Amino acid sequence: MGRIAAPHGVRGWVKVVPWSQDLAALIAHKVWWVRAPGTQTWREIEVVLARVHSNVLVAEFAGVGSREQAAPLRGSEVALPRESLTPPADNEYYWSDLEGMDVVNRSGVRLGRVAGLTESGAHPLLRVVSEVGTGERLIPFVPAHIDGVDVSARRIDVDWEADY
């Protein structure tokens, strides 16, 4: 859902860069999961207050009362439990649901698996990695190139040639 960028002020607040189109999506939740860089362990943290500030969020966490206590949170990922999220509408997907899906073109050639998504400014890009060592492809996640997403089959059909 986002990443803690830095401490904010001297009272332990942090700046959070949200990954959601809706900057305020995290604000309604009173408990966030936080994972420090380089670790696999998530821990719950109580949100005392959060608000939109410019193009980021600023948040105050319970038990974090100074800049020094907030500093170790820098770079941590922020997430929410899946059950607390609103189900996506038709033809909308959480990026995490797309990760690991097979990507197949119109000729039936498997191009690889979705390793992640990235925002390019204009539109999201699928990062597709092939197991045969051909590197990484960036495929625009737009209707012109995405023919369909089959969540149950874990497959994305694309209009994208193998030699692009």
C-alpha cells in the first residue's frame, strides 16, 4: 500500500508514499502492517492519526513519539490485511494479485511471469520475467495491450510479440 519515506517533524510522525491511486486509502484504517527493509516479518502498528499532506501521507503511530524513534521506520513497506480491503471492481485488480501470473501472447507463446508492476507516469507497466534468461519485458497495462486477465487461471493474455 505504500512505503515510509522519512520522519516528519520532531514528534515521531512519518511521511508515507502511498502506492494507491487514492492517496487517502490508508487513512481509514487504524492498524497498518509494517515491514522493515530486508526483512520478511510484518508487524502491526496502531495509527493514532494520518492525513494527506501534499502528495504524501503523514502519520503518527502509537509508541513513536520522537524523530529518533521514527527514523528506523524509514524505507519500511506499509500494508493492510487482505480482508480489510474493498474488493476490486470488475476489470480492476490489486497489483499484488497480478504478481506471479503467467503472461501469454496471442500466438500462445508464454512470455514469462509477472515479477511486479511499476508506475511510469502515463500508465502502469507489467514487469515480465522469462525463465529462459531473455531478461525483463515491460508491457503497458492498458487495454491496447492487455487482452484479458484470468484471475482463477493465473494468466494474462497480451497483444505483445516475443521479439519486442
